[in-house]
Amino acid sequence: MKKILAVLVEDKPGVLSRVAGLFSRRGFNIDSIAVGETTEPGISRMTITVEEDSPTLEQVVKQLNKLINVIKISNITEDPAVSRELMLIKVQAEPQNRGEIQQIVETFRGKTVDVSPDSMVIEVTGDDEKLEAIKLLLQYYGIKEIVRTGKIAMVRGSKNSAGN
Amino acid sequence: MILKAFQEEGVTRVFGYPGGAILNLYDSLYDSSICHVLTRHEQGAVHAADGYARVSGKPGVVTATSGPGATNLVTGIANAYMDSVPMVVITGQVPTFLIGTDAFQEADITGITLPITKHNYLAKDVEELPRILKEAFHIATTGRCGPVLIDLPKDVQALEEKYNYPQEIDIAGYKPNVEGHPGQVNRAIKAIKNAKKPVIMAGGGVVRSGGYHELQEMATRGNIPVTLTLMGLGGFPASNHLYLGMPGMHGTRAANYALMEADLIIAVGVRFDDRVTGKLDAFAPRAKIIHIDIDPVEIGKNIAVDIPIVGDLKRVLQALSRRFQPGDTAEWLDKVNQWDKKVDLNPEPVDNKVIKPQQVINKINEITGGEAIIATDVGQHQMWTAQHYRFEKPRSFVSSGGLGTMGFGFPAALGAKLARPEETVFCIAGDGSFQMNIQELSTAVYYGIPVKVAIINNSCLGMVRQWQELFYNRRYSYSTFEYGPDFARIAEAFGAKGMKVDQFDQVEETIKTAMQEEGPVIMDFRVDSTENVFPMVAPNQPINNLMMDGSDV
């Protein structure tokens, strides 16, 4: 099962390679990682999705905690949270298919952000399941390229995801 | 400014080697009260600082230039990291405006050392430097100790910033836990009281934390037998009747059997290394495990733990030993006492012309009474030292445990002697290992550091040869030295005293002569090259499956 970690880090040079390097050298599987600023200057927030069982996840968390630039880690897998990922898909689209594709996009509350004579670029946000579903449908027309941001997540209610 | 920070941190001695990108720092060392030891290779400097730190408990400080100077430190930094040795490393770097251009002698040393330092910094801004220096010493010497590297571009060194060393420190992501959790301590107390067959297994953490008196108190009051891992040797006196010897691959029967039969293992500052546990799922099948360590990562890393206690060992052991009630271990001790706590040894030879390596170590032990500081390299001689030298005092065994670095012993012995000049310091080396940092003979002679080097010269890479004999059908692939140098004459050429010994009846006298010499001495003991280290547990076997000789392979 995928686990989601919310990680507060100091915004220092090399912090991403410290985190990424730790995963590779300890043999932990990283599914996605998304980094961005927070409300506090100098502090960034990483959302890391990992596919590991519990004992390994415990090691992941402890090892991450050991990095000096890592301030706080919260495992928000079990918390009621909203998680989103943004995906851009370039799909093969002859003029006669555009209408159909547009319908699919609207069903998934996506957006068509670019159209060329034989392709369209579609933007869609959502959780894993939704993104996989639209991908499957669009495969019928031929997918040329996919870019995904990796998952970001936030705990519902007034509690802060990173617990402070 | 860097030197002022050193003074503020109580640094009196640094080890290093100059070069282009660190010239500014060396210029200020020229007339500084800080004593700089010039080794003959950067690796020598970093190992010497390591030995200095292990023996003194103070951080070892190393300086080197950029590029090759910095990369030559890598093995030594990795070595210190694996063995949790406090160390601050300052490397020169090309000027900031050249970084990233593949400039002359440029290497991304912060990138290279990322996985082998506790933390590292590239100090691009001189205003940040005081804070970085302060943090580096703090991080290196607190929590689980380790090396911290500061990469210092040449133009940053050249700037004269107003000196303002911070007194306070606040690192948001670094707050080591010192006190053990009271609830877990209570559970541990209960478990100790109920245990019928408890064993204490203590490691490097005991030596580092200074918790040896507490350990002794706990063992004595609870009548609990103690085994020490390689890194823990000296953390509990070998002469104590509760001492079982070392566990693991080359451990004693008593230590390994006791761990396998125990109903409670009190693991103190150890990390359940594969050389200790053997086959992991077969290790200590009946034991509950209390694991006390400063580093939460170690708990549950290799082995499931029943009672985890994260904290400084000295504090936790204090809390424990003050309050626990001893269980009844008399029967258990009777049983344990029937197993060999020492490794067999024939102190006298069958043939005077054949010196057994263990006999040399045994003689050094007899003559020094287990009171000397012993540094070793890595291999057979290291294991024989661990087995046959009876360490009585903490911080007296200086050896590369985690990384297993050949060439560590001699420079580390130099650092150790500089840290504790009043102590007798031996380096027990192999003929292979010694040749890896033999250039430090110059350092020893130049500074007059009277280290006594005993080369256990078996004309081969003994441990490699042993594995080839036991597990590779005696195919001795590149492990024997058909030609070996005359170490005594090499020593003389460097200006040290050299002695070659090939008869057993010369061993004792040679060691005594060496101890009376004022300067460094190299003793070349020509020993039986067919001798193997036993007992031995084959890799990935349960640790009670001991081979006592090679016949059962």
C-alpha cells in the first residue's frame, strides 16, 4: 500500500539530493516526491509517496529524521486528507476525434490546454484512481506523452498536516 | 576566523596536508598556537585524527585541500562515519566563481561525502561561516557522533569577517534525545528482574558515551554476564569474572552460546551487525531484547526489539542501574561458566623457529598487562588482537570495525599517542595493511611519536587467504606476497628503529626493547602463514555453529 509522508525541510542547497540520495542508497522505493514552499520563509514541504511495508516505512521515517535539514515528518496516510496530483497528457487527436476526447475531459473535470492539428494537451487533477482512469480511456486514441507532478496532500480540518 | 573557532571549541591539534585551495587557512596556521600535524598523505591525516578522537573523546580535526586532497580523505571519513567517531573536516574548494566549471583541482566533495558524513556544508557566504563552524562541532560531537565536513572555497577563506562566534545554537532539525523514555525504562527493569538467563551485549556506544562504570555496576549488581562486540572492547574489563569475550563470527564459545540461549539480551550501544548476529533469523531465538541506543535508526533496523530505549547510554544506564532489582541468575552463571570464555592458545611453541601470530599478541598482552592502547589494521591480526589482548580500560582499542579499512592502524596509532602521550601505544598491523600507509613512518619519525608497531608478518593477506582456504577450494588468488619488503630496513631508512624477529625466543625481548626505545619502533614478526583465525562461524550461519578448526568445512 502506498504511504504518504509530509516532510518539512529547511530550504537549503542540496536538501533534495540528501533526501533522494537516502532513498536510493538505503534501497527504499520512492513513488513520487513533490516539493514546494510553505507559509514560513526558509521552510519547504515535501510530499513523498512510498510503497513500503510498515517496518521499512519506520526505517524510512527514522532515516529521514536523521538528516539535519529535515525538521519534521508526518505520516498522513491514515489521516483524513485530500491528495491531488496534476497530470498533463498529450494525446493523439485527429479533428474527427476531438469532440469525443473533449467529452471525456469534461467528464473528468479536466481542461484542454492546447490543440494542434493532430494532438491535444489535456490537464487533469485528482487522486491516483482518477488519473489512471482517464489515462486508460485516452490510451484508445494514443498517448504521446505524460507528465505528472507527483502527489501533494493536506489533512482536512484545522489541523496542520505537518502537525505544528 | 576558523582558527579562532577552533580555539573556542578547545581544539589544540589538527591533522592535515596543505594545497592550493586551502593556502589561506594554512597561512593563518603558520603563526598560530594550534599545532598542526603534517602527515605524508591525506588518508594518514584523517585516520590520525580518527585515532586521536577515539582515544581522547574530543573531535578529530582534519584540513586538506580541494580535489585530490579532499578525495583522499574519503575512505577515512567513511571509516569515521561507520564507527561513529566525532570529526570535523575542513576542505579547501576552488573559488566560488569557479565552482561547477571543472576547474583545476575541483571536486564536488560535499556531493561525494553526502552518504558518509553526518552532515556537510559548502560555505559560500563568509557571514554564514561562524554559524556553520559552531553547528559542525555541535553535530559532530553530540547524539550519535560522526564526521561533519565543511567545504570552504578559497575566496571565502580570504575574506576577513568580523569575528563573531555564536554562543547559542538552534538547529530546527537536530535535537538528539538524551533521556530514555521512563515507561520503557520501567519495562526494562521488570524484564531484568524476571529474566533467568540474561546477557548484556555492549558495543561501541558504551565507550563513546563514557557509560562504562554504569555498565560495570549494572552487570555486577545484577550478576549478568557481559559480552563486548569488537567496537566495545575495553568497555568492560576483560579480567572481570562476568566477561564472556567477544561474540559473533570470531567470538568465544561462551559469548555465542550465551546469546543463543539467553531469555533476555540487554543490547547496549550495538547495532546488530551481520558479523555479530550471523544468520539473522536464527539469532537468539528465545530472547527478549532490550535495545538501548542514542540513534533511533538502529532500533529495529536489523532485528525486532521488545523494549526500545532511545537515549544517551550513560544516562539510561544510570537510570536503570540505580533502580533495577537483580533477578536470580546463579544457575545461569553456572551454566555459562562451563563454556570457554577465552580462545585457546598455546603460549609456548612446538618449534622455536615457528612463531604463531597469537603468541606474539599474547606476549604483548602479558608485557603490557592489558593496559596499553592498541591500534590495529584489518584482517587476521585484528581478530587475534580482539581475541587475545585482554583489554582492561575503555578507549584503549582503536580499530576499524564498521568499514574494515586496511591501512587504518598505523596513522590511527600516531593520533592516539598524540592524544595520550603518557600511555604506551602499540600498533598491531598486518604486512598487507601496514604497506597501505607506510609513508606515515616519516610523520612518526619527524614528530618523534614513539608508537611501537608489531607487524604480524605472514607474507600474505591472511584473512583473504583463510576464506580462500575454507570456502574457495584453496585457490589462493592474489592473496600471497611472494615478495615482501624487509620492514626493519625500511624503518631504518625512514629513521626509525627496525627489528626483525623469526625465532620465538626473541619475541619477548624484542617487545621489551621496543618499549624502552624513545622513538618509533617497527617490529617485523615473521609468523606462521598457515595459521587461521578460530573459532569461526561461516557467513550466514547461526552463531552457535562454531568451527574450531578448518576440519569441518
